[in-house]
Amino acid sequence: MGKTVARNKKAFHDYEILERYEAGIELKGSEVKAIRAGKVQLKESFVKIIKGEAFLFNAHISYFETTNPHFKPDERRARKLLLHKKEILKLEERVKKESLTIVPLSIYFNKRNFAKVEIALAKGKKLHDKRESIKRREADRESKAAIKKVLYR
């Protein structure tokens, strides 16, 4: 993975991540520049498979200042994700069978400077699972702080 531009922290809180995939993303005009500038938000976004093609919905990519006003694409439009046919079929099958969701985790630029989206097959967490993960995170943080305190006396 290259330079990460945006992460979907809410996905890690709301879902249990099962499998990760890398997908290309079809962008228009100045969207690449806007992504490079970090004007992306994945908070409420999700992936849906329609007629054998994967689409990213609700991802907000803002306008770039220098964009021509006549060619400004819709900020929340559905963007096609570029995956192999086998991967799409596998994802679609698992979503239907196991009632899983596909969520975007991050947008980044790979070594060849292409914008990529990391998507994941995820299972929704119940409220008690979320509380459990918060407790675990706090316990880890406290233990690290205690270790640091002992080491740097």
C-alpha cells in the first residue's frame, strides 16, 4: 500500500472486517487532484454490486478549486470500482449467502500512482461487540501507558 489519503474509521468501529480487497476506482476530471489534496470522506459510504459491476456509493469527493464550473462532477455520485470478474462474483455470492456488507476502508495511491480503494467484506457488530472492542482498546492503551511509565522513570 502506498500513501493513504482517507480512512473510514467508522467502518472499523461498526463492522468486523473479514476479507480485504484492492479495487481501482473510475474517476472523472479533477477528482484525482481533489483526492491528492485529501478532499475525500468515506464515512457513510458503501459498496453495492449491480448487474455484475461494483459501485462505490456516498463517497464524498469535493471539488478542486481550479475545476472548471461547467465540468464539476457530482460530489456524491456512484463511482465504478474496478475489480476482476471472479472477485465480483465471489463478493456477490458471499453477500447474498451470509448477509455480509461491503465497506470501503481507505483510499490511497499505490506505487504506480493510481488511486485505489481498499474494500472489505464485513459483518455488522452488535452493540455489546462495539462496547467490548472499546474496552479492549482502552485496556491496551492503559497497559502501554503503564509500561511507558515504568520504562522511562
